[in-house]
Amino acid sequence: MLRSELSSKSAEIGSLQEKLELHDAEGRAKDYELAKTKDDRDRLMSHYEAKFKQVQAELATDRKSVV
């Protein structure tokens, strides 16, 4: 009886360890995706800020030439 209980507890521990490893891997994957998304957002914001400043400079130049 104790051997069967010990065996079932060992199987339960193995199952829980597998679940823990799975959740850990999922967490790392989500962290990677989050970091990648933030990096993409930062690059896009930088690109559009530069584009915006370029258009502002062009408008300022156009205004000066009109005056």
C-alpha cells in the first residue's frame, strides 16, 4: 500500500514538474514576444518622429520661401 502511494506521488511530482517546465517556457516565450513588440514599437516611433521632423523642416522652408 505505501509503495503504491509512493509511486503515485512520484508520478504526480513528475507531472507537476512537466507542467512547471511548460509554464516556464511559455513565460519566457511571452517575455521574448513582449520585448520584440516593444522594440518594434520604439523603432516605428523613432522612424515616424524623424519623418515628422523632416516634414516640419520642409514646411518651415516653404514658409520662408513664400514670405
